[in-house]
Amino acid sequence: MTLSPSELKDLCQCAINAATKAGRLIAHRSKEHFVVNKKTGGSSFASQVFTEVDIASERLIIETLQPTIDKYNLALLSEETTDDKSRFEKDYFWCIDPLDGTLPFIEQTTGYSVSIALVDRTGHPLIGVIYNPIDSTVYHAIDRIGAYKNGYKWILNEPTNELTLVCDRSFLKQEALENISNKLEIKNGIKPAIISHGGAAMNAVWVLENHPAIYFKYPKKENGGGSVWDFAASACIYNELGAYAQSFNGEALDLNRKDSTFMNHKGIFYASDAALINKFKHLL
């Protein structure tokens, strides 16, 4: 089965509706008391915590997407639901992070969002939707149709003279960060601004909103490095903007990994402009 452009548009609108409903739920629940739980995850604390709000958001998203799952025989991969492996058998699957950035949500800082993508069996993202509950901004993209911000064609701002380095908070504890920051300053002439408090989806958005900017995760042996649902939606948005979203080694993102949902095996590298790769990657 091959989805037509009109079908992709309809599916994208359904994903926007689902993300918006869930995002509004998250914004409302952020003002209430909620229970924080721990699960088996990657090597970082951020990957091991979840709340009842994660579960409520996921339930609402799946409920909204269910008619499309039935109509188009779609598979489902969602962070808080056991992977049934149907994504390897069906042509397309919804890839859902019902509350990306649970840690900033718990801390009540910026950096959390809802992330929904439609990915084909080869791992190519066809739809990407990211909803920011803090300011109700909707970012979305459809394969070969374009990227949009709040319904308008998204054109990145003109680059500033300042480079922004987006990274995980755990990276701040590594001595390598200061070395990298110094190298980037020498190369660029200006010490890079650092953003380090968001989840993967908003980190990717902040790269685009702070052009020129980069965001990366090194490959590592232990589980972690984010999961498929952390990067699928942003990868689609980047593709449509002509920005750079690849594995750290320059290969395509492995968005339908056979043996795991984690991305640690290849890492990731995002840049607001592909030219930044040649300029800075060798320093990392």
C-alpha cells in the first residue's frame, strides 16, 4: 500500500489533532499533583522516569489515531506501550512519544512536548508533528509537501553570528563539553551558547529556532541515546526544511531498528544547516 499525498495530509491533520489534545491535557495536568514512577530504560535517569500524565497522554493520542489505524492497517510504536513488532510487518506505523522530556515536565521547566510521526517500514518518516504545551506551538511536516509552524510555511530565521550547541544535561557533567566548547569558540570566534535542559524533540526544534545550531549524541555501547519515538517526528521536519538529521557517523537515522528502539548504536547529529557538519563535526 502506498499512501497518496491527500491521504498523508489527512493523516497529518489527525496527528495534529491528537498532539494538540494531548498537549492541552499535559498543560492542564502540569498545574496539578502527579505521581512520578520509574521504569526500565536507558542509562540516564531521564529515560527511566514517567508519570501518570505520560500514560493519560498516550491513551488520548491512541484513541484519536485509532480510526486511522483501522482504516489504513497501521502498526503502532509508542513509548509507554509494549512493542508488538508489527512495525516490521505492516507498511507504516505511528511512532508516538506522548510526553517527550518527562524530566523537564516534572521540574516544570521548558523542554517537554508531544511527538508523533508516521514512519514507513524502511524507517523513512513521512509525517512529523511536535506540539509544545508551553506556548501551544505546533510544528509539522509531510514528506515532499513541506514543513510548517502553526499552520504557516516554516522558513528558518536568518543565521546569527552566534553558534548554539544543544545537548543533554548529562553532557554538562563531562569534561569533553568544555573542550568542545573551547574548540568551537576558536573555530567560530565566539563562545557557543549552550541549551541543555530539554527533551529530544524540543532540543531538535531549538536547533532550528536558534540557527546556526547543532545537537548531537555520541554512539555508545549501553542502551540509551534516545529512542525511535524521540527523533522520528523531528527527522521529517528537518528533511522538509533541508536541515541535517543523520546518525553521528553520517548514515540515515535508523528509525525502524530491528533489535531495539534505542538509538545508542549510531548516535545522532542534527544541524540547522548541513554546512555546519563540515565546519564543526571534526572538532567533536
